[in-house]
Amino acid sequence: CVSVIFVSCSYAKRCKTNNLPVFNSDSAYTFVAEQVAFGSRVPNSVAHDSCAMYLQKKLKKYGANVIIQNINVKRFDGKDLNISNIIGEFYPEKEKRILFFAHWDSRYFADLEENAAMKFEPVSGANDGASGVAVLLEIARIISINEPNIGIDIIFFDAEDQGQPLYLEIHDEKAWCLGSQYWGENPHKENYSAMFGIGLDMVGAKDAKFSREDHSRFFNNPMVKKVWQIGKNLGYED
């Protein structure tokens, strides 16, 4: 729930815990369960299409202006994938903006599965995909009842996890993150800009501890420090 804190205060020293919106973990868990109930959200599947509609409806329910980027991309093996980046704008009239994002697709091969018989099965993606989305849906719910003083954009990127299986020993970084690659070259608004962005992925593990991620530290270490300091001040040592 560190992300929510930025809606309420600019600097760690100004945060007052009694004024923060309440992040409901049971609500977020329900959003995970509802996604997983569709099945594995692999592009070109019924579960994928059903979950796309679900995410759009949730964002609209919480007051977002929803923009959909429907894209056809090729998987590493040449297979055509029909994917959708799902974008929710909150208070689009506000110039100062922050961006939250997660990926909503789930992996089509369980290549890290220890049981060899299951390596070719799609994963349920409860943690890897659904957990980050669920946290952002809960943030969207909070935004709907606590107007922030800045604009907020939430993006659910698609086809982030459809890269080559590890056992093929192919090294192709561009085979991953297909939805965000497209958005990076074709943002949902011309000259789009945000003060900063926070991406959430695999945040649903039991008793999780979050270290400072190296790429984030390289590109924007001052913001990383600020996020972690706010968390520490509020008692979230993990």
C-alpha cells in the first residue's frame, strides 16, 4: 500500500498516518480470486477475453476514463497474439500525474515448475500478474472515495509474460513485455508525461519482503529512497 501514500502526501516527513486512506487487504484478495477464477489469462483464450472485460468494468465502476489499446503482436515463436493494454485515467484534467502499472496476462508455460509433467501447462498467475493488478484495483476503489490532489493513471499491460521458455535457451529480451513496449512507443495520449511511475509485480507472496530493485535504483534512486522511507515511517519495515 506504499503507492497509496503518494496520493496523500508529497514527502515522508509530512505523512500523518491518521489521514491516510485505508487499504483493504480482503478487498485486494477478492480481486485476485476473481481474476484467477477466469482461468489462465493467456492471450487468444476465452479466459483472457473475459478478464479484459472484467478489468474494464472495474475501472469504469471506480470512475476512471478507460482507454483500450487493442494490438496484434507476435510471440517469440511467430504466433500472433491479440492483446489489450487497459488504461484507466483518474481526473484527466489534472496536469500533475503519477502512473501505476502491472501486467494482467499470465504465463502460457510453467517452465519453472519442478514437476516435469506440468511444465507445458499455463499457470494460474495468482501472484505473477493477478496480485499487482489486485492492488491497483484496490487503489482505484480508494481513489473513487478519496479524491487526490493530482491525476492518476493506472495501466494494466498485456503480453508481458509471454517470452521464450527457459528450457529453449534462447536469449531474446524483446520477446518479453510486449504490451509495455508498444505503449512506450505509442502512449495512450500524445506527449504523455507523469512525474513518476510505480510498477507492481509478484507482490502477493505470504510474508513478502521487498528489496530495492536495481533497475529502479539506477534510473530514479531518489524516488526509490522516498518510497522506502515513507514505508519505514509508517511501520512497513518489509
